[in-house]
Amino acid sequence: MAESMDVDTTEGPTLRLDLTCSLCYAIYCDPVLLPCSHSFCRACLESNRRFTKKCPLCRAQVKPGQEVTNLALKNACETYVRFADPTLTETTTPEDTCKMHRKPLTLYCVKDEEPICVDCVSLHTTHEHTHKLLAIQEGANVAKKELSLKVEIFERKVESYKKLTPQLDNTIEYIKSQAGQAEVQIKAEFESLRVLLADLETSRLKALASEEEQKLSAVQQLIGKTNNDITGLKKLIESVTREMGNEDLALLQNFQKLKRKAQWTREECSLPNNSLLDMGKHVGGLSFKIWKTMQPHIKFNSVVLDPNTASPWLHLSPDLTSVELSPELLTVPDNPERFNPCVFLLGAEGYTSGKHRWDLKVGGNTTWIVGVCKESVVRKQKFTISTKRGVWCIGLSKGVYTVYTPERTELQVQHSPQSIRIKLNMDKGEVSFWDAETATHLVTLKHDFDEKMFPFFGPGLQSTPMILSEGKVSVHAS
């Protein structure tokens, strides 16, 4: 025979009052006991803590964690609800009912982003301001609107990633092409030195192959990451869209969790700096680097050009010592270092200290710009050449020689220089320009260079090549 329990309800109203939370005026739900001996529903106490850290009755200071479950009171409340007052038995599903007040969830608090019942309104009101409350349907519309914006952002990211993938594929092919060009140049120079330099040739090719593998691997990893991000975004979009199809109340109850889930914190994929081969290291000034073994055949250039910075309209010689206008736009990656749309390029090596000089044959060119620039110079947009833009240079245009200061100073010359010498003294903060053939000083510009400086070249829109002169080699042994 099943057990039965008789509860004396003669003192029902008084007992119910003893079992009623003084905050929500409902039978205690998961009651907790404070050090001051007062008890409250756990949820009521948590809500009260938004405004004060004191006991709601006696105002005694209460530190978080001091409350303990009032097990005796909890058992008494459960017994009362079960046997003494059947009207307190839940008639609606827990999802539709306020856990604190056991009333239907009919309102939505915009500030706290949660559905509430009518008795919760007082908990969302202070002396200073009242939280904005909406009907459940209106709240669902607000949530859907916010989630729709997130979906739109994710969809745009997917399209952006899709556009990036073919660019990365093209970069793979370009790196392979660079490696092929470098291999041809390396072999050509080593061929004349084959007997003495076989070991060095092998080591250089291994270095090239190693960097090629490294750069290809890096881009392939980026492609893989991009594809993974596309898949992840699609799954996230499907998940959020699926959740948006739920009933309004279910959506709002899950809204905070859904918002935390609907985040995309991964860094957007892009082609990083130094993603292409360091051509200057492999083929720039190669004969000088092997000078100790074949000094009579040395070919030395104090500066070589960096093809990774060259405008798509510029064509460089295989040994990176001359540049001219390409008859057609070259297919090259739009890597961060490259000038585009401006038709410029830089030297392969930058300087932070010391003295440096190089000669440049301009010959019969009618338009050119030469000098130095900061590493941070603008690469991806048109800009006015000036010292204020981080470029210290001189140039020729329409028969006039100009110093590119903000005032555009005209440079007086006795005859047209065929070769320009640039001297950079990083320690003194000076860059000077000379007629290399006559050793005539043209102009000196001064500045406290606070970052790495690079040789700067603007060959102009003409087919006559601009050529870096070979340097003289002197050997001092001790």
C-alpha cells in the first residue's frame, strides 16, 4: 500500500506566509540562508545583487559566496506545494513560466535581453531608470533583426573569402614562376664558375628550394585556413538561421546563448607581408657574394631592385639591376609590399644606419624620380611625392629638374646628368644627390630618419631602361 501523508492545513495562511519569499512573494524556490539568518530564493537574491550587496531585509553586508542552501526550508516548501496547496502545482511548462514567480513569460527586457513575467517588472526598474520592455513578439523581432545583421556580415565574409581563394592560387603560381626565374639566373652565373663553385651553387639552390617550399607551404596553409573559415562561417550561418526559425519565446530564451555562439573572432585571412620569395637574397649581387673564389669575374651592385615592390607596369632584368616600362600590365600578386597604382619600386635592402651610395644611369630618359623613402611609404594609392610623404628625391619632368620638397624647388643644373649618384648618411640624417659623371653636387636634403630607409625609383612611363651602375670592388685583407 502506498504511503500517505496528512498535512494540517488549519494554519495554512500563516504557514504559507512563513514559506513566502519577501522579494517575489511566492513560495521559496531553491532558498538560500544568509549569515544574518534571513532566507530568499536564490534567483531573487541574484537579481537583488544587481543593485546592492546587502541583505534586502536587514541591510547587513553580504559577500558573494556566504549564502548556503537552506535545505530544511527547501524541503518544507516542496512538501507544502505538493500536499497542502495543490493550486501551486505548475500548470504550464517550465519553458513558458517564470522560475521565480511561476507566472507566464509575457514581456521581453531589451537591456537584459531576457523574457520576464509581469511580477519581474519591479526587478527591472530602479530609481534612476526603467528598462525598456516589449511584448514577446516585438522582442523576437528585435532579436531577429540583430541576428539578421550578423548573418549578412557572415555572408559578406564568405564572399570575401571566396574572392581571396583564386588570388592565393595565383600567388602559388607566381611564387613557382619566381623560383623558376631565380633558378635560371643562379645557374647562368654559376655556369661560368662551374669548376670552383659547384659546392656553392648547390647550397644556393638548396636555399632557394627551401624558401620556395616555405613560402608555398605558408600560402597553402592560408588557402586551407580560408577554406576552413568558409566552411565554419557557412555552418555558423546555418546554425543561426536555424535558431531564428524557432518559436519567438524559445528564440528569446536562447538569445543570449545564441549571441555568444554567433561570434566570429578569427582574424580575416589576407596575404601577409614577405609572402613572396626574397629575390634579392637569392640573385641580387650574387657574383659579389662569391667574390673570394672568382674575384676577376666579380660583378657588384651596391643596390639591387626588389621585384616584390615593383608596379605591375614595370619589367625588371633577371639580375635585378635595371627596370623599364612593360608594354602590357604584368600578372603579379597584389602583395602588401607592391606599389599599385603608382609606377614605383624599391631597392631590395633597407638601411637603419651607416653610409650608403649607389649610381643610377638615367641616360636619355625624359621622366624619372630617384631618391630614398621610408619603409612605411604608401603603396596602394596615389600620393604626391614629397618629403612630407616620407620620400626624399629629385626628378626630371618636362625638361625641368625638381627637388620634391613641399615647395617643389627647381634644381639648376649646368647640363643634363646621364647618371645620378645618391649618398645616404643615416647617422647624420642626410641624403645628397650628385652628377655621377662629373662628381658635381646637386642638392642635399636633411631629416632625422626614424625608420628603415629604402632606395626609391620611379622610371616614368617610358621604355628607356633605368640601370643601376656596377660598383667598384676594393679588397683589404688583414
